Amino acid sequence: MDWQAFVLTLKLASVTTAILLAVAVPLAAVLVLGRGRWLAALEALAALPLVLPPTVLGFFLLVLLGPRTAIGRGITVLLGHPLAFSFGGLVVGSVIYSLPFAVQPLVAGFAAVDPALVDAARLLGAGPPRLVASLLVPLARRSLLAAAVLSFLHTVGEFGVVLMLGGDIPGATRTLSIVLYNEVENFDYSAAGRTAATLLGLSVVALAAIYLGGRPKRDRRG
Amino acid sequence: MEARRGGFHLQVECSFASEWTVIFGPSGAGKSTLLRLLAGLDSAERAKIALDGRVLTDSAQRLALKAGQRRISMVAQQPALFPHLSVAANVAYGLAGLERESRNARVAEMLELVDATSLESRRPRELSGGEAQRVALARALAPLPRLLLLDEPFSALDGKASDALLERLQLWLAEHRMQTILATHDATDALATAAEVALLREGRLAALGPAAEVLASERERLSRKLGTPNLLR
């Protein structure tokens, strides 16, 4: 078992999930509460990683963050090293790749909140930030949990973007998915079995959190 | 103001001077649409709305104050209490700008006004329909709005409770010089509460004046239409 890759995978998934929730909550709120035709374009953009092959996304990001573009050169000057083939690069790729898995459950959850409650809060002076913090998020707790778990799991299991953007650098960009690929390539099926079982275990535990933790309590009053 | 909602066309030009105005009309006449436009919850194609000389909406100037900036509160038929908050927290929701002590005092005053002091720690799911309506009223009054809009809010209360609450409410509103517009399709409500009645029919203002006059002329019109004598005269 490659514990270094295990820790790196958990670190990547945790950082990615935290950033995704910070981005996806306001984005989903804009998509649900906003008005205007541009929202359809924004929603399509946020869903694009769902249909884009991971290797294609990884390739575009590799080019964008590399020395051939002004953005890539700017980031290199700012950080002192290129973002591609680094942990930071993996985080950027993972956030973009898993964005729909955070946004879509939140959009569904926010849209299910009774519009009469939103009207009441607006009349009582709640602006968009308070509306989101005091009404939408508490009433869509289960969607928030689903968004967090799906983002985490999707990042744990990603392969194409990681390989294209991060390569296979031990301790920096080698995640469990890359380890599993390497083990299979080397015909080390027993090690591959352990790595795959670890990934499976992570998925089962996280899904159990959605289905058990987010389950509404039964009203015992009958 | 002028607004279109699908096939429905609302076109109204009026000024309400009375402290109590009742917008009376059948279902689908545009009463709720009118209240939502006044509150700033919906936008109109063309509108100029002013309250106490302060312009709230002026489509020609592309001006539209947000709902929470108008000093207008509204209670609809559906109480729309926040289900995850206690009754006291619901009433305190619009008082974010107040210090804790003043906020608590205002919440207590409002709950007493609507006879809901004993409910303060309950959740909305633990309230009856009438209790929820009273709490919704307390929540709307708490920020001391300049204009209170009531969209058939007493339908869940029984007759006696409704009359008693209305009496207390009218005294309190008069004391705080709060203007009120009540939308109803019930002529009894219109007669019981109104100094001024606006009769709305198919999105148009058909009459505006003292309750007895407007309602009598509407009865006359309906009698003529049905070809029966006006037995209520």
C-alpha cells in the first residue's frame, strides 16, 4: 500500500472539496435566484466538465498553465514555479473537473426551497448573502452534504486530468488512481487489489454518509 | 402600473390616501399581482410607485428599489414561516439591524400583539394554521414597515379569533401610523375594516371610494347583470 499516495489523495480531495463548496454555493445561488438569459450560458459552462473527456480537459489545462501562454508565464513568475506538474496544478484541475458534481446537487436543493420563503426573507431585508446563509443552505443541508461527498469521491477517483496535468511524481502528484494504474501495468495484481479495495472502501464510507447522515429524522408524533 | 402575466393584463392607476384600504375583487382580478408589484417582489412592464412621496419604482427612470428597501411588509394566505427557525427567531428575522435587547423587546411586543407569547420557542411545524398566520403577522409587523400588505391573511382563523385580532391590529396600526392595504374577495372583510375600498375587476380599477358606496354600486351592477332585484339594498 502506497501510504504517501493515500495521504496525497485525501489531501487533494479535501482541499478540492473545500474550494468547490466555497465556489459552488454562491454559483448555485446565482443560478437559482438570478434572472437573465446569461444564466443558461453560465449553467452550461458549469456543466461542461461532465461531458468533456478528462484527458481533453487535462490537455487544455496543461497548455493553459504551461509556459506557452501569458497566464501560465504569469503564474510561474508569481509562484516561482509552473503550476503544471505540481500539487497546486492538480487542485486547479480537480476543482474544474468536479465542479458539476458540487453545483448540480446544490442547484437542485436550492430550487426545491419554497419560493414563498425566499419572498418572505427578501421582504424582511435579506440580501443575497444572508438569503443563502440563513435560508437556502440550512434548508438544503442534504444537498450540501451530497455536493461535498460527490466532489470528494470524484476527486479521489479521477485519473485522466491528474495524469495529464500532474504526471506521476511521488509525493507531489501521484495519487491512488495513478498507483493502481502503475501496479496493473507491472502485473502486481495483489497490490492493485489492495489499492482498489481502499478506493472502494472510501467510496462506500462516503456514500453511507450521504444516505445515513443526510436522512431526515422521522416524525415520531405520527 | 401595467404588468402582463401570460394572458392576464393588469393596468391600474390609483392613489390610496386612507390608513386602511381594501382591494376588493373576485379571484383572478389581479389583487395578489398588484400587492406583489407594490412590494417589489415582481417587476412590471411600466410602473411608477411612490410611498409618502418616496419613489419606489419608476420604470421610465429604470429605478426599482429592492423588496427589503421599501419599508413594506406583506402577509399572504400562506404564512411562509421559516421551518428551521423557532417562532421567536422568525419574528426577529427582519430585525437584524437592532441591538439584541431592543430586538428581544420588539419580538416580545409583537408576539403579545398577536397573542402568541406562549408559542415563542415552538417550530412552525408545531403550530396550527391560525397560530402560524398570527406569527407571520407578528414577523411582518416587527420591522415597523410604513406599509403593510395583507393578502387574505385571516382565512385560517375562525370568525371570532379573526375579529378580535383585527380589532387589536387596527388599534396598533393606527397608533404606529402604519398604512395598510388588505386584499380580499370577501365583502364582509371589506365592510368590516375599510375606510376606503378599491374595486378591482379583470386587472382594472373599477371603483375607488368609501366601502358602503363601492360595495352598494357593485351589488347594483351584479343585480342588473343577473336580471334580479337588488335584495341587499
